[in-house]
Amino acid sequence: MKSKRRSSEFMANNSDPPSPLGHNIIKDILLRLPIKSIKRFESVSKAWQFIGLPRPRINDAHKPIWMVATGFGYSRESNDFKLVRVVNFHCNEDDSLVVRAEVYSWRTGSWMLLDGRMIEERMGSCVIPEGQQAVIVDGSMHWVANGVGKLANHKYIVSFEMGNEEFRRIKILDYLSSEICVKVVGFKESLALALYPALSVYPGYGRPINRMELWTLDKDYASDVDGNCWTKLHTIDLNSSGLNPIGVHNDSELLVKRMEAHCVSLSFFDPDNKGIKTLPICSSDYTCEFYSYVDSLVPVANAGYLEVEKTRESEIY
């Protein structure tokens, strides 16, 4: 049986010939460099390549996969980086929705299936549309979900607490129309909603095409039944033909996509002082995503080396 590598091991393999500097000296040098510089060094040595993750345990062996939502974050409680994968399968003949979820832990280097009953009870019948970034606030990941079956035409937030690895559901505003678009963001250390009308509702609702509202979740929120737990912070009106929220910069500025007759532009908007800073990016046709990050070398202690234990077929869907 192969011996386990020490958790402090920095290099992924020992396929390269020994360096005259020694492993400890190289490790100390690399830890002092900026992340971007280390990224450029990937081609220098095979030992500096990034480690791939084990194959997820949830697959389409028994049912075709419909949608997959993911989230990545750091849990202070367990001092661990976690990758969450929520999988929606195509509905059964009785139209009941099948949802499964798994978590990859950087500390163990393996995937763990979450309890299916807990998922059904806490999440309800819903679908998390693909393409969303999980928003991390107060140690939890958050996605906007669309209800299915009895919850059809309803939107709510699915929250995953990284500490106890459990889901819960957060109700969105009671009066919210199903035609209003919802973007979940983190704003000033609070969970927030950016609400903006879809193109198809402008004539019927008579709302300005360039209006957006920003709501934050009350800190004392505790129940998924109460939809009156949101407080409106700002109503944003900009001189644009269309306005879509993309994300939040520095926890206080909204990044918005502004659509004009012949141009699409990106701008930072400060809701407090109403300041607008347009980015030097302009195109008549493009899509964009906004990602926040912190320069870091993610600890890869034993990641990728532990084999994922075999699971009975009945546990994989």
C-alpha cells in the first residue's frame, strides 16, 4: 500500500529530477510569490501542475441529468474549501422532481453524498437554473431557484450552509411577480436581491425600462414562510434603454450592463452617492459574467490522491 503524502507537501508529484535547491527551499520561494507569477510557472515543471479533482459520484447512469448548479467557498468552521454540486434529474413519470447533491472537501480530497431526504425537505421541489454563481454570505452559498409542481411560478432562494452542510429555503418578496427577474448578490455583508423587469413585462406593467430595485435580507430572518423579511435599500433609475445587474464590486458598487440603441456598456454604480463609472468596454453584442476572487494558494492537502469509495448504484441518483 502506498504511503500517504504529508499534508504540507506542496508539489503534486515527483516525476521531475531532484532540484539542487531542494524541495523546502523551492517551496519557500513559491510561497512568497504573487499568485499570477506562480500560475506562469506551470510550464516550468510537471510537479507544479494543478491537481484535478476526482470524478463526482452523482452521474447520469440511471437518469438523464437536467441541470447542474455548483458553488465554491471557504468554511471557517471547518477550515476547509468546499465545492457543492446540486444535480436536477429529469422528472419521473409522476412529475416528481429528483434532486441530489454532493460536496467535495479539500481536506479529505473526496466527494460526499448529502442525505436525499434532507435535500427534499429543506429545498422542496425546485430547479436551480444553470449558469448561476453561488453567492457567499455569512458562511452560506445562495442561488435563485424556480419552483416546480405546487411551487410553480414562484422564485425563492436556496441556501447551503457550509458549516453543517445543510440546505434551507429563503422566501422572496410575497408580491413579486413571476415576470420580474431576480439576481442574488452580496451587498455590504448582507444577502441582497437586485430586481429588474424582463423585456416582455414593460408594456403591461408600465414600469420604466431602466429601473432596478435593491433589497437586503433582514439579519434576524429565521423562517422560510415569511416573505416580508426584505428591506428595500435603493430604487435605481439610469438613463438607459435597458439595465441588467451583473454583480457587486468591493461589496458596495453594482456592476450593471446598460443597453442603448447601438451599444452595450458596463458601468459601476454606487447606490449611495449615485456615482457612475463606465468601463472602457463597449460592444453591440456580447454576454458577460462577473467573478469575484481573492489571490490565494488553495491548500491541496491530499486532494486528488484519495480514491472515492465505491457507492451502491441505488445511492448515485
